[in-house]
Amino acid sequence: MFQDTTEQATTSPLTPGPREARPPPARVRRPPAARVALVQGIYYAATGIWPILDHESFMGVTGPKLDGRLVKTIGMVVTGVGVALAAAGARGRVARELRVLGVTTALGFAAINFWYGGVRRRISRVYLADGLAELGLAAAWAHAAWRERHDARRLPEAAFA
């Protein structure tokens, strides 16, 4: 029997330096707008599906509703918006149209919540907390846009500094 006694030279890969060994910063892994889209999408999907799955507990927290069909319809729309935003956020790229959708829905829901929950007092006061959350999401979109513009103006880091 033939035995191969030749030993092949083993080459070890080059070990990266300290800068190359570091993981990329979070903004590189998932841009700020993608993180906001992911958070808003999960929030909208959860709050949108709630009245569809358990209408009684939803009304127990938010107060009685006259038209259950309308509540479930709005829930489906909010869930759809949430799924679209979460998918874009998970992918890491959020199109301009989805950014506009995220900001306008957050501001629109905040306005409705504050008007009918605070000024007119036609809906439960729990909607004021949701209005604050919506304003937080709108502020997060503004911060993400500022952060991405700021990062785009920075000079790239030198490779061999």
C-alpha cells in the first residue's frame, strides 16, 4: 500500500490587527433609521393585532367601543404598517417612502390621541400614554435622520493610521 508521507505546508491565516478585529459599530451594522423602523414596526404590529386577537381585553384597557368592526379594521391597517416597517428595519435598509410613512403615522396617531384623549376627552386617558410613545417615535425618526446626515459628513477613518 502506498502511504503519502509528504507533509503539506500548513499556512496559517494572517491575524488581524486590533482595529480590524473590532466589530463594526452598531450604526454600520444597522443604520439608525433601520433601528427606528424595527422598533416602530414591532410596536405597531403588537398593538394592531391586539384588538383582533382579544377584543374584550383591548376594550377593557382602552374603554368601550361602539363599532367592533371599525376597531378590528384599524387594527389590521396598523398591523400591516407595522409589518412593513419591521421588515425594512430587519433588512437594514429603509426606503424614503417608509420613513415618511413612519413619521406621518406617528404624528397622526399622536395628534388624534391628544385631541380626543386630552382636549375633547372622548376616548380613554390611556391614549395619552400612546400619544407620548408616538411623539417619541417621531423624535427618534428625526434623530435618525440627523445621525445619518452627521455620519455622512464625517471623513472616513484612515485604514493604516
